[in-house]
Amino acid sequence: MKPPSTKKCRYCAKVMPAEAVYCVECGHFQSARDQMISGVTIGGLVSVISVLALAWTAVNDTLVLPYSDVKGHLLACSAENVTAALTNLGNKEAIVTGGKITQTWTGTGPPQERALTPLETDAILTGGKTTRVHLTATLDNVPSGIPPMHKDVQCAYKVRIELIGYREKSSHFEGECPCIPAA
């Protein structure tokens, strides 16, 4: 059986070719799909792609929760300086605000604590990156009579680095380094 060669317009009932998607008599497309396809131009496609890209950026910023999550490792410690490798696993910045270093000895003297201050250039930890951070110990209020370091005394530095993450969330990193005795 041969398919019909004509059909009637859905809107005005005028006879038109069977493969026609647009009625020249009344100016209507025969389906919504045909109407959408007929209006597609390169400029229209570029506009739609641009709008979709902007929408994706807005949705991504909204749905992916911003956060800071800092992990670290102490690289070097001394009574005056601390160097740490801090990695921000989050997607927003964190700031090193300071910290403290506590020097302890086994069997001799009380622990000695000093404040730590980061160098300005090291203070910001970018999301998704590892930063080498240098902190300097303040030498104010150092007690006199600190036992000299020698091979028979076990010594350790306990370090606490204070951080402020995204939305001013406070956190810290703690680590420990052995003291290096004088030769």
C-alpha cells in the first residue's frame, strides 16, 4: 500500500504535501518539534551554550560546598623557626594566623612555650594546593636558666599552628619534631 501523498493542515484543514512541516496557507507548523527545529540558528546555538555555561557555573558554586581542610607535615623545627608543608584539601582559602611551639626536656626543667608568627607571604593557603609555611618564634619572655641541650637530654618540640578557614572556621594543625642536640 502506497503512503498518501497529501495531508490536511492541523489548523486550517487545507491540503498540503504529506512531508510538509509548515502550512503556507495559515503559517502554522504541524508540530512543536518542527517549530523548534526551524528556529535554530548558529547565533541561537551560541546564545544557548553561553547561557548553559553560566547556569552551570552558578549551580556548581551553589551545590559544591565551599570549605577549607588543611593537613600538614613539619619539615624543620628549631627554638626560633618552624617550617611546615601545609596542604589545603578544600576548595577555598585558609589563613595561617599563628601558633605556638613548646620545647620539652625529659627529666630537666619546665616546658618552654613561645608564640609563632607566619611570614606574610606564607599566610594564605590556596584551596587544592600545598604551601611551604615558615613561622618565626617570638623570643619575648624566654625564661632564664634553660638547661643546655646535650646528648644525654631528650628534647622535643611540640608545634601547634592555628588556622582560619572558610567562613571564619577555626582549626589547627599539630605536630612534633625532635630537638637536635649540640655536638
